[in-house]
Amino acid sequence: MLVTFDDILTADELAAVRSQLSRAPWSTGLSAGPQAMLAKKNQQLPEDYAGLPDLRRLVMRALNRSPLLLSAALPHKVVPPNFNRYTPEHSHYGWHTDSTLRYLPDGSVLRTDISATLFLSDPEAYEGGELCIEDTYGQHPVKLSAGSLVIYPSGSIHEVRPVTHGERLACYLFMQSAVKDTECRRQLYEMDQALMDLRQRCGEGDPALVRLTGLYNNLVRRWSEC
Ligand code: NI
């Protein structure tokens, strides 16, 4: 399931992130496994960059504000977000899948169920640079407005197409969902959206809605692993 969320960052947050990134050092060749390393031609912020903790806090705060994102992802654990940069010199990230296990700074391990990209550059500011995600329905190029986010299953093969002009800044992160199975997660999201719609039309206290909400919660209880 590929889902997009508009305006995850406010205009002020976006300006703050861009200003910080304009002063940041960039490096090549971190963070990917051996196969992905062959495909990876972009740059990213080094892990020891002093500005990274504040940037991460800002993004995490913004993600946690979005009830739709929480409903679609049902996050259990999140790898601290990082930031990358594509220019004509460091232009693309060829077809790859994201590695399944990530080791967190606290020593715990996380299974990547969901990958996310938060677009930070205006789409007009660069040419190319689409994130292209393949599923059983074909290839889906994604290029969102600055401050908007896409999530997709970490197991899907994907690429960032070459940037031929300008600069593409983005933030990326991985989540372990409380519900491991992509199809179960998709059905829960669909059901939750229908429930939100019914709440608007019937009111929170409608007896059938109370029952359906209970069923939704019991499905989450049945399918979640945390
Ligand atoms: Ni990737």
C-alpha cells in the first residue's frame, strides 16, 4: 500500500529544516547494504553531524501529529530519520529493496515494514528525482510537494530516478509496524477511514458505530505483535 500525506511539515518547520540543511555537511556511501551500495549514488547527512538530533526531533514531532499517518502505519518502532540530497553530480539511487533488519542506537533491532520519504524541495526546484515504487500493479513514480510524505512497504523494489537539474532534498525513515502483514494493515486503514467518515455522519455515540469501532480495535489486537 502506497499512501501520501500532504503538508506533514508546516511552512515554518520546512523553512527551519531547509536552513539547517543548507549549512550541513554531506557525505556519500553510508547506510546501505552491499547490493544497495552498488545502486546508491546520493549523499546523506553523516551520523555524527551535530545538527542531526534537532532535525530528527522536529520530523518525529511532525509525524506524530498526523492521525492519518498513525492509522496507516500503526508504528511500533521508528529508525531515527536521516536526510539525503540528490544533485546532477550525486544524482540517483537505482532499483533496490531496503534491508530488513536495522540496529538501533540503544542496541535493539527493528524489522523494516514501512519505508517513508518526506519531500523537502519544491518539485519545481529540480528535474527528475521521482521516487519510483514497483508493486503488482506496476511502477508508480512519486514526486510530492515540499513538506509532504509517502509511505510504502519496505519490501517493494524502488528507485530514485536521476536528478538532471537542481537539488532534491528529502528525509527518509523506516518503521516497524505493530501489524507486520501489509494486507492486514491496508484493511485496517481502510476500515478506520470508513469509521472516521461514519463518525462525521452519525455522531460518535451511534450504537452500530460503537460496535464497529470495537471490532476495529479487536482486529488490531488480534493482528498486532507488540
Ligand atoms: Ni530505499
